[in-house]
Amino acid sequence: MLRTPADGTRLRILAWLGEPDTAGRGLTAGDVAACLGVPRTAALAHLRLLTSLGLLRLTGQDEDPRYHRDEIRLAEVTQLFEKGW
């Protein structure tokens, strides 16, 4: 979790998913790739890591699921860092 890229890509994804216009509908890997200007496979790598850490959750079972922030897990992680973990 602490191995965040120097350019803050994963933090940017989390921030984007927290914006009101994207929070409700979520984002696909294609959306993230287009926004970041990277191949879909690179976007998927970031999304899968964030999902495996429990920071994102998936909705939809189709070929292109949507990613959403897990606000409860994000609050727990934030609290850990605030306590000096």
C-alpha cells in the first residue's frame, strides 16, 4: 500500500473517484486509462492493486465493471496514518 508511484497515480485515481460526478457512477478501466493517457492494461494494474487493498470495490459483472471507492476502508486507513501507524 505504501508503494505509491512518485507521480501519485493511485492517489489521483482515488481522488477522481471521490468527486461527486464520478462517485455515484464509478469508473471503468477504460475511463481511467483515457484520463491518465495510459494503456488500459496500466490502468487495470493500478485499479487491481487498489481493489486488492480494499480501497476500491467493483460493481457489475459484465466485461467492463465499474470501480468505486470503499469509503469505510479509506476512513480506516486514514485513521491508521493519523495515529502514526
